[in-house]
Amino acid sequence: MPDRPNVLMIMTDQQRADTIRCTGNEHIETPNLDRLCASGVRFDRAYCEMPECVPARAMILTGKWGHDTRVFANGTPLAAEAPTFVAYLAEAGYRTIGIGKTHFNPPRTPHGFAELMLMEELPKTRDEDEYLRYLESVGYGHVHEPHGIRHELYYIPQPSQVPDEHHGTTWVGDRTLEFIHAAAREREPFFCLSSFVKPHPPFEPTIPFLTKYDPAALPAPIPASGVDDDRLPLLVRQTHSKWMESTDVNLARTIKAYYYATITQIDVQVGRMLNALEQTGLRDNTMVLYTTDHGELLGDHGHWGKRSFYDGAARIPFILSWPGRVPAGQTRDQLVGHRDIAPTFLAAAGLDDRAADLPGANLLALAEDPSADWREITFGELYESPMSIYAAIDARFKYAYSVAAGREHLFDLVADPCEQRNLARAPAFAAERTRLRSALVEFFRRCRYHWPLADGDLRREKPPGDATWARNRQYSRWANVQRPPNLR
């Protein structure tokens, strides 16, 4: 098939939607992400439907909900035989390569990728991780935790243990550039996943990015509302597991400064990739998608991490660029998400039939025509347990539901963009609450997914008896790292 586009998917881990300067955040510098936005369409209402790493990535690859793939949490890998858009592209003659973090388990499960150059957070052995082997080859094999010290210092800002030229962010950029230059000499179209570990914690920028941002000049986190029902059991446990249930504003601002620095590091590599596409003559026939798996609360509402439908955790950056096909410098405010990625890539490759049974939609249609027919409500789901959380979001309101104790949140995102006033029990908003709750129930019925339902309504269960999750104790698994005696 002639003129099939190349596809470069640039993916980060745990990046909030508000961390690109041209979106209105004057505190961060992202000139190359701004450049990418100027060359394409920025989707300002993109939501991660399943805000946890492995479920989000499984949805991206398959285009299917977790209740279909049965991937609800990080502990459940995507089945090796699950159909993915990458496999369909490979069957159609695309060269497929994954560079960086995939979060596959086992790590070399192909999922359609003919080549994998891995850089995972917690590899089990040096042999299974190209980045670890690279570090050894350049004299940094002694660094046991090259992505930062996790366990007790998981969220504590720290300098990188390797210089910028050997940092994982730079390594992904280097390997992607090598691939682009090699691909320019070939005739076959390619799909390249260029996937960074950052800005996922630990927050450990390199010099010169380490002192890029002044913590004192950055805004403090959105404060907690003080309403007991706003402190969902899932968020309380997550924050405790990260050692972060007690955090003063100075530390919170410093974390934000280091978090921003890791994103600016990534921005430099994005610029190098765009330059390489232009220099090799591939840019005009290469679709570029920039996104992430989920966001990061960064202390907003008194919590840290993801696993929430607050905007900080669930709203994500989403930029689509394809010169001559996608309009330049435009924005869309329709509700999009991970389930739209597979149909978009398949449509661009002329494989629309492969997306016929997927729940998402082709973003090219919306990018080309802002008046295109589109969904009015998007949904979210995470887990299949008493800790499950669900969401229904429309143009103005967000309804979120916790199976644990049946707690509800309703936010007016226009009047209250910081999500500080829970309107779920406000009589004036009863109709909006009922409408979105009913839409969520109907969504599960339509999907024939009945676990979240009970007696015709949303399921409600008593929270598990244990008060907290265990503290994060993720030590290096490939090296003989000393652990405290009680953890051996």
C-alpha cells in the first residue's frame, strides 16, 4: 500500500496534562513540546481511562477496556496472545520497534514488536535490559539504581547518579535517533514506540536540569478540601505507601521543581527526534503522537501518585502531529483517551477493518474537523475489588464513584477547575449527579460487564479492614543491594 505513514509514538510515564508551557503553565519550559503543539492538534480534554501503568498500557495496545482484557492492575500482565495494534501493523508490513519502558511481563513478550530495546524501572537481571548493559559498557555498571533510589526515598528529590549523557532519558533519545536514521535508508514504513521512564518517581534530574526551577517560585499543591468523604481509602493507602502522608509545602514545591526538571529533560529529546525526522526527510510522512500513561497528583488534595480520577492523575497530555494531514496549531476540547489510539493508528495505515470492534474512535476525523460527531461522555474504571473507582465525565461535570463505602464526587469543572467543591450531595446539582451516575450504570450494562453493579445500581462494599498498604520497598532486583535486616 503506497504512502502509508510512519508512526512515532513518544510516551512518558506519569506526566500531568498541565506540564506543557503552551497549555498555560508559565512555570515550566517545554519549547519542543510547544513546537510539536504548533505543528499539530493538542487535545485539551484527554483522560486516561485506567489511571495505573499496566492497565493504561494494555488499553493503549489493544484499544480495549480492562474488563475485556482482564488487566485491572499492575500485578496482572496483558496476555501474550492478546491482539494489539502493533501486531496488526507488523502483519501489514510495518517495522515495529519498542525503545525504553514497556512494562511488559515477562519483559520480552513481543505484543507485536519485532525489536525491543528495553529500559525498565526494575529489571530482574542485567541481561534482560539493554540500558543496564549500556551503563556497564560506559563505566557505570556499579550504579544499582540508575533511575533513582526508590524504597524509602521514592518521592524525595535527588540528583541523578549518572551524568546527563548517560541518563536513561538521553539513552532513549539516542536510540530513537539511531533508529530514525536507519529507517530513512529503508523503504518499509515503521512504528516506533519511544518510551521514557520519567517523570515517574524518583524525581532525579541531571545537571544542568537539577537547578532549572526555583521551588519557592512554584505554586503550592491544591489543598485538601477537609471533607472526610473526599479522602478515599484508595488514595489514603497509596499516599501512605509512598511515605508521603505528611508533607510540608516546601518539600512539595521542591518535588514539583524536580518533577518539572525531568520533563524539561524529556523535552530536549523530543526536539532531537523532531530534528532527526526533518533532517532525514521523514517528517512529512510521519505521524507523531505524544502522550503518557497517566498523571501525578503532586500533593494535590493531600495525595501523591495516580490511581484517581482527579485531573492531576487522570488528565493527560495528548498531541497529534502529521504535516499536511493534521491541522497545525489547533486545539480540540472533545473528550478523548487511550482507547482512541489504536483506531487512529490502524486507520492511518489503512487497516480500519481491524478497529471495527474497538470502543474507541479515529482521532484523525476529529483533528481534521472540529465539528465531527464525537462522544459526549467518557468513562473510567480501575480495579475489580472493594477498592474499585469509576468515573463519568462530560463537557462540564465529572462524577467519580468509589465502591469502598459508596463514596461519590461531583465536580463542576468550569466553575471549580481545581476540584475542591464536592457537589454530590448538593440539592441544586442532584440532576447532574443522577444523570452521570445513570450514564455510568448504563455504560457497564452496555458493555455486559456486571461486576460493578448490584440491584440495578452501582455496587457498594465495606472498605477492607486493613488501614494501609505496605510502605514502598522496591529495592534493585538485579544487583545484590543491602536491605534492612527485617526485610531480607
